[in-house]
Amino acid sequence: MKASDATLAPVRLRLRLTGAAETAVKSGHPWVYSDKIRERNRPGQAGEIAVIYDRADRFLGFGLFDPDSPLCVRMLHVGKPVTMDAGWWRSRLEATVARRAAGVGSDTDGFRWINGESDGWPGLVLDRYGDTLVLKIYVPSWLTALGSVPGALPGLQLVELIRDVLRPGRLVLRLSRNLLAAGQSAGFRDGQNLIGEDTAESVVFSESGLRFESEVVRGQKTGFFLDQRENRRRIGDLSAGADVLNVFSFSGAFSVYAARGGARSVTDLDISSHALAAARRNFALNQGEPKVAAASHRQVQADAFEWLANGPEGRFEGVILDPPSLAKRESERDGAVQAYERLAVAGIGRVRPGGLLLAASCSGHVTEAEFFGAIRRAVRKSGRGFRELETTGHAPDHPATFPEAQYLKAIYIRLYA
């Protein structure tokens, strides 16, 4: 289907934007908010394509429409009109896959194939865990591409496209919380297989030669936090001979890397018994690694803030602070910045002279400047000598091409007496 005025009108939803929003779209920003729509030819329905025209009535681009969300258009294409057919979608997926050709490593079969807007697939994530792929969708338009409303996304049969290009043994569908009801109405459920017969709730994959379990059917996100892979590798390189404390340890992946890197002992600290059980399974999966088998593995089930501040005495050569998001909405940002600082103060108190602190944040509402500022203030409050080693951001398979997509940041600090 030709994305032009002659072809798309009158059945296509036509929008015009405010001047500022039009400029933002032209510059590559993938989102249009509902209060930036100046004119439309009809109300529009969730899941359809919205075509945007500029002030001179020239074609600007098109995107996925959701009238029930403040973020009502997620751009798919900006520029000259294109033919949105099966070939267009295929070339789009092949280009995304090609960007993953370097940087992951032959010893890793767990990584992200598609990272939403930053890969040109707004509101869609596709992760690989060995022979299993997990497709997570966040906007209703992609439901139509699964077959419930033929033609809503012209030329796209998403499951068949993934099957043809990536040839998975299994494809698991995961729905964001806001799509559970819509998915059920369309005949889909969270955790169902779209390809394959295997119904196992967890699968095992490789990362940097280590083995981990991903809870693909019911786990958080797509079953595992793939975005921290590069920081896990760094911790492995920095842990020889160390006693390491992994705070908010979740699946214990940082601990397994530290152990393989030669850590003398690793301690998982998490309030969740389910998370600690997953960490034990991941340690068991890697007992064939001599250094993992040799490391002492201890677990503590407790509130991290409380234990760091008031728990039994004990200090470590390495302390990892990787909490879940402390700001899920903009209104929580100031409180989150304060919480990061309190957490860092408590964590610094657990670091031996010469030891390492890794502090990370996955809160998109907290900026790099705010987060790094909070950690640096905590270090200065401690009165200890320190050396900042580096700061890191997104892994190559988790690109962030616009400000709102930039959520992951970490800082490494060496602390002295």
C-alpha cells in the first residue's frame, strides 16, 4: 500500500501536528503526544496506521495510532512515501538483525534482536534465548499484525516474518499489562506459544560462555535482564580474589560472573525467595566452571536498605547496587534520586579499603546527571578517598536513539580508606 495522499485517503487516518511536534518528528523523534495533534479527519481506532501531513499538506510520515494513550502515535517511517508491503517489512527486520551481527559474541545466544523505537519497531521487543524467541508488545497495533485484524498493518504477517527470517524453534508472546484485556479479546494470552510446541516455563541460554535460566512465560520483562550483560562482564574482570556482595541480586547473574572471575566468595542479597531460588539454579548451572565451583556462595533474604544499614557487620571488596526502577513515573523522580543517594551511602559503608562500588540505575525518569550526581554526593559524604573508574550506558543490542529511551546507567568507583 502506497503511503501517500492519493492511496491512503479517505480511509486512512490523517493527522496534522503543532509546529513543535512537526519539527520533532522531522528530526527523528519517534513519539507524538495527543495534545500535539492539531487536526484529524476522524477519531481513529487503536491499532491502525495514522498518516501525518505537514503544514503545507505534504506527506511527512506514518505511525502506529493509539487514541487511549497520551502517547498516541509511535512513528514507523518519516520521509518520502514508501510502499508498505511484505517486502518493506522484511527489509526492515533484516536491517535490524544485521545491526546485531557484531558485538554480541559467539559464546552468547541470549540477546535482544529488536529494541522498540530505537530499532524502528515502536512498542515491540524481541529477545533471543537460545532456540526460543520472546516477543513482547506494548501497543495494540502489533496485535493486529498477529492476525486478529487482517490488513491493519498492510503487508505484515509478523509471526511468519519472524519464522522466515530468524527460524526460531519457539516463539513466546508476552503482553504488557495494559494489553492483557485487548490481547484476550483478540484471542491471545500472555505467555502463549506463537511458534513451537515446547511449553516449558523456563529455558536455558548462554551468555559469555555462562549458562542462565530465563523465565520466558511468566518472568519479568521477557524472562531475564539482558541489558546488564556488559556490566556483568566488567564485574567478572574486576573480581579476582574478592569477596563480593550483590545487592538486589535477583537471578544472581552478577554473582556468577564474579565467581567465574575468581571471586573468593559471593553473597546474594534480595528480599524475594523466588529470586534467590533462581540465583541458586543459575549457580548450579555453572558448576562445570572451576572458579564458580570453588567460590563460596551465600544468600541473605532481607530488605536491602535495612540490611545494608543495620545488618550484621561485614565488608566486601566489591559491592554491586543494581536495584529495580525506583521511579516508575515522573512524579517519583525526586524521591528516587534521594533513595539512590541513601542506598549508595549504605553501600559505601560495606566496601573495604581498596574495594569497588558498582552503582546502577534502570530508572528512565532519572537522568544520568541526576543519578551520577547522587552517587558522587554519597561518596563525598563518606569522607573516603576514591577514584572514579568509568561510567557506562546501554549495551550494543539495547540501543537508545532518543532521550526518553535512555534509562540504563552505571558508575564504577574505587574506594580507599
